[in-house]
Amino acid sequence: MKRVFTVICIALVLISCSNNVDLAIDNPTSESVFVKVDSLEVEVPAEQVVWVEMGKGDHSITLANDSIVNFNFTQSIYMINPTLSEYLMYGEYYGNQSWYSIYEKMSPKNKVQFLGYEFEGDYTVVKDVINPIIWDYGPREELPEMIEMEEGDNYEILQKLYSANEFIQMVQRESQAK
């Protein structure tokens, strides 16, 4: 058992010290987008994500309008937003309803503008070209209906990043369900 634990610890250290960076290049639009990562030209189909792996360090991202963004990639995973679209990150509550009031009191009360509306709560607007991935579920990834929590946990918050179209579709589905 000790040997298995040691192997797992070594593997985790090697992975965390990895010199690789994964880029999730997202295209929430209805048309293909072209992006250059250094000299590699990447076509991202409509409403798709294309993954690119590269080494950590300084790299340049060239957008379709020929603007170039130079960036020192130090973390292991980023989302590239070549269309400069706005995304809404939202914390989805999973847990016992009796704990929800405690979560509400403790959750961030950010005021953000998204799609011309003001939202207040556990929201963040993401709109930069290069974004470290700090969410659990990205655009077009479905949140689970239920999750399994560790014993003793009363609730968990999963962060979901919504594209504008995805957010509109979610609101329409919820209003039709009522």
C-alpha cells in the first residue's frame, strides 16, 4: 500500500511540474475562426473547442484581425478567446436546501453586466483573449444533475462558464419549464 501511495505522489509531482501548457481555443460563433499560436495556424469550427499543446513560456497568439498578443504562459491550462466574446461564469449550488441560506450569505455578491443586463451574485464576466481556466465546466459542457460529495460536506459549488448563446438557451429552457 505504501508503494502505491509513493508512486501516486511521484506521478502527481511530475504532472504538476510538467512543462506543458494546454490551450482550449473556443469559438462560440456560427462561423469558423482562424488563430495562430506562434507559427501553428489553427482552424476552430463554429461552436467548437480545439485543443493545442505547447511548452510553458513566451508565445504569441495572432487573431483573425492580425492583432498579436504576446503572453508568458506559466500555468498548465488556458482558454483562448479569439473572438473576444463575453462569457458568464456562474457558481452552481449542489447540496441540501437547508444549507442554501448559509451559502447565499457566504457567496460573492459581484455585480456584472452581461448581454445588457446586470446580474448580482456569484458571477464573473470573462472576456480577455487569454484566460487561465478557473472553472469546472466550460462552454457547451453540461453541468451534472447530481454530484457525489465527500462525507461531511454539506454542499459544493461548481463553476460553469457560459457563452452568450448557451446562456440564452438555458434561460429559454428554464422559462419554458415554468
